[in-house]
Amino acid sequence: MKKRFTIKAITCLILIILSTVLISCNNDGGSVETEAVPESSTQHTHEWGEWTVANKATCVSEGRSERVCACGEKDTKALQTVAHTSNDWIVDKEATLRESGKKHQVCSVCNERFNEKTIPLITVDLLPGITDVYQDQSRPSYNLANCRNLKGNPVVVLIFIDDNESHWTKEEVTTFTQEHILVGLDYLEKNARKWGVDLDFTIESYSTALSGYKIKYEGTVNRNLYNGGSTKDVLDKAAQDIGCDSNWELYSYYKAKYPKDDIIFLNFLNKSGKSYTRNSISTGYLAYSEHCVIFADYLGSSPNERKNGSRASTVAHEILHLFGAEDYYTSVSRESLANQKYPNDIMLWQYDDIEDNLIGDCTAFSVGWTNVPPDVCFDPRWWQ
């Protein structure tokens, strides 16, 4: 018996078939997947604070900085090592008029030496020549040229000079300085105090033997100024060995270094001779530095006869000349008066023991330690 399909049954079958096709196919043949739904749809974003330094970087180790989120999580980064640091300079070698110097720094953290530099040569600006050369009738050599105030802190520049006849050894420079020069300077300081004057010398020194300079007078410094005159260019030659063109340039250098103080140049020869002082009033030069030339022994004597401190009085005597003191034996009449009034004055005679010498009122007046003229200044015989 043949079965018959009704229209309703056929329609249901067609719908079933179409439904199956739609389920088994997707775009481009891909399968359709069901997407999982998360429990929470909100994701956390860090809110960082400012960077702060947790450990400072140094020249030997890195540092560390960090920032913190509100949730408590930290973020860090490294800080690079830094350069050496120091505010102070250490001078290895002072610059001079002849040679440049050297300096460096030492790190205050790791003590490592760094930043080595050259110190330029010292340059000199020449001072103008001295033109005010007024002479007081009562003390005609006082307050002239560059040596004017034997008070305060004058700078004594010691120059030990070799020449073709003599030279200085290290031991001789040291011994002569200690036993003669310093004794003479101390004598002046003590006597200044007796006149109510403060005097405290500052000392600088040059010598071939000790200072690294070659201080050599090419030739011979005359021993006797009464036999051929004084050697005029002793300080000029020494200035050139130190690095200056002239004695005035050397003076200008020291005035730049010690602007408030007078400068005293003492040149020493290690042989016998007659010491002397040269000042601008005797040379007629305005740009000329006063100075002394001092022989280590009395004219005609030898180092074997040199007594401890025997040249101290000569050192003091010549310095007093620079500041206006005059010899008391320049004429028969003056020497006669001096023997009466000032028999032991250092400007009349220089004893081997400097303490046997006195500085009387006339010498004190002539160098400005007092402004009260002594009676002898009103005696015509003093000026004859």
C-alpha cells in the first residue's frame, strides 16, 4: 500500500533540512565559538608616584631611584655613577717666573687623584718708577726710593750668589742663614720694639744649592768698593736668573705678592769683601730697586776666621742703610761727635757680638722709628 505525504509533512522536512545547513556552516567555512564571559570586566592600571632617590650614586657605585603605585607595587631604575668631587686644589709645584706649576684634586669620596692641571707662568706688571724723592734736611736718606718703612712685615729676599771666585754649598747657606742672617734680623726686631715699633720680617730665599735656581754672576763681584767701585749689576743678574729682565721687574713681582709690605733685597757672596748698599738716590734711576751686597767675611779675612754671628751686625747695618740710616764715620767731625754721643752705635762700628751694638736716638730717627730729631742733628759739625 502506497504511503502518501501530506503538504504539512513536506514543509516540516524542508525546515529541518535548512536548519541543519545553517548550523553546520559559518562565514568562510569557519566554526562558530561561544565567547567566555569574565567574572569582572574592570582591568587595574598603575598610578605611579614621583621618582625618589633610594640610594645616591657615587663615583664608585650606581645608585637607585624608585616610585610606588597606590596599590603598593614598586618600580625601580638604576642611577649611573657620577664624577669625582672635590672643592680643594692641591699644588704639586708652584708656578714661578721661569716655570709653570702643577696642581690636582683628590676625590672626597674615594680619595682618587683626578683633574690634574697646569698653573701658568707668573707674569709681572711693571710698577711705575718712584718719583717722590723729597729729602728731609735732618735725615736726607730717609723715606726715599722703595725701602721706606722699617716696620710692620717687611719681606727680606735672600739671594745667595755664586761668582767666578766663590760659591755656596747647602751646608754653608743653611749655616750662614741661621747663625748670621736670622740673628741680625732678630736684633732689628728687638730694637724696634724698644722704640715702640712693631717689626716682624718675612723671609724668602734663592740659592743654587737649595732653591733649584742657578744663581750665578758670570764674572767676579768686586770685593772692595774703594778699589774699582761697587759692582752695579749684582741684583740685575740675579733677577735674570730668577726669571725677570731687571731688578725693577723682580721688585714689581714681589710688590704684587706682598702689596702692603716693603721689599728688602740682600745679596750674599761667599767670600771676603766690603759690604755696601745701593739705592736709587745714588744711581739716579727712578725704576731701580734698592739692595745690599753683603760679603760673608770681612775684607781680608777668611771663612776660617768667621765666628758664629760675627756677620749679623753687618746684615743689620746694611738694612738700616736701606731705610735712611747713615754711617757715622763719613767725616772726621761726625766721627768725633759719634764717638762722644754714640760710641757703640751700630752705624759707627759693627762688633762681632751684635748685642754689643746699640741703636741710638739718631739712628732710630733716621729710619723713622721716632720723629723726634736728636740734638746732634742741630750741630753743624754733624753735617761737615
